[in-house]
Amino acid sequence: MILLCKNCKKKFYLHNDGTELEGKIIECKFCSQKWLYESKTKYLENRLVDLNNELDNTVSKINLRKKEYQDKINQLEDDLQKKKKKQQLKKKLQKKIYKFKKQKKKKKK
């Protein structure tokens, strides 16, 4: 069986068909790097699990941020409504003051 070292990128040959290597430590004949052998199928299965976990974490983070932003939007909308009401009250008060001053001028005449 031909293996590729992930460290030095060199290929070397082992006298095995690969089935009995699963889960065993392999050592590169060139650089002495050691790693745990897993078949491509096993590797892809493990990688798929990892990717699914990463996706779940990312979705959770996105949902959390979405909730935070929605909470902020709601707070800003509430603040805006309060300011609008305050502004309306201010306008009413200004109108009343204007009318009062106008009446006061009329009385002085």
C-alpha cells in the first residue's frame, strides 16, 4: 500500500492492504513523522461529523446575534415611540403657550 506523508509530502510503500492499518500509528520512512492511520472513508466520515458540528455552532451563533440585534431594534423602536410622544406633547404645550400669550396681549389692549 502506498501512503503519503502529510508532513514531508513524500510517498512510501507499506506491505499491507490497509484494512489492518486502521487505527494504528504509522511512521514516515523519510521524516519519521508519526500519525494515526485512518482510511479515506473513515476520514471523510469524521470530517463530515466535524463539519456538521461547526455548522451547528455557526447557526447557534447566528441565531444568538440575530436575537441580540432584534432586541436592540425593539429597544430603539420603543425609544423612538417615547420621543415621538414627547415631541407631540411639546408641540401641544407650545400651542397652548402661544394661545395664552395671544390672549394676554388681547387683554392688555
